[in-house]
Amino acid sequence: MATQDFVDFYFHEYIFGFMYNDIRRAIEDARANFLVALGLSVYTEIMGGFVTGHLKDTRWAKKNYKAFLPYLGSYYVNLDKQIDLYSRVRCGLVHEYFVKGGPAMIAVKFDNEKLPGIIYTPKYDHIHIALAHYFKDFKYGAQKYYELLKSGDVDLLRKFKQAIS
């Protein structure tokens, strides 16, 4: 079983360390909007791979991505029911350089700080991604997952260990 000390090390080194720093620096220093959107989408899938225990199984890519959406918040779960975030956002960015479907926009932030990181306008089939907001939501989800691991959830710890083994 993954020990609490190892969970602490892994999260502080890789998630709260490398992942957070890479995204923060790409937003603030490089202003690499596409790379940040791509990174956050892929990191969402990676975190979901910890949740399912199937991080290294490519057949689980979509399931992994979707498994982390509840940690980002119910808004993302409901949005995914409307537009399939994995296919439209993650796969679009990874395979086509663009969000799939209708027009899309990637910006650093929205004027309204309370908005989530991905907004969908059905009337125009338009997806807006605000990097700072998505990053905030991602950090919220990672912290939530970390706290559940730290609480001793045996099933989550087993799947986390399976994912990194």
C-alpha cells in the first residue's frame, strides 16, 4: 500500500511542485496559452489515471480524464454531459491543435474571476478556456484528491499505488 509519507513526497515533488510550477511559469513568463491549455488537459487525464489506477493503460485515457472531472467540481461534470470535454478539448488540442467542433478561444483569464476555466456557449457551439481559472480549478481538484488520499481512503490509496507502479 502507498504510505502517507510517499503520498506527501509524490504530491509535493511532482504535482504541487513540477506540474504547478510548469503551468504557472508557462502562464506568467512564457505566455504560452496553447501549451498551458494542452498541459492542463493532459494533467487532468494524468490525475484521473491516479484516481482509476490505470494511468499507464492507454485504453483508459478517456475514462481517466473523466474520472478527475468530479474533483474539479460539479460544474465540469455537468459541462461534460453537454459537450464531452475529453473529445472536444483534450483530443482537439492533442491531435488537431484546436478545440474540436465550433469556434474556441483560449485566454489567460476572464474578466469575472468567479467563472470556471471552461465555458461553453451552446447557441454558437463556442468553447472559451481561461487558463488562470482552469489552473485554479485544477489546483482545487488536486488538493481535494490529495486530502482524500491523506485521509486514508484505502481504495484510493490502492489505485494510486497501482497507477504509479
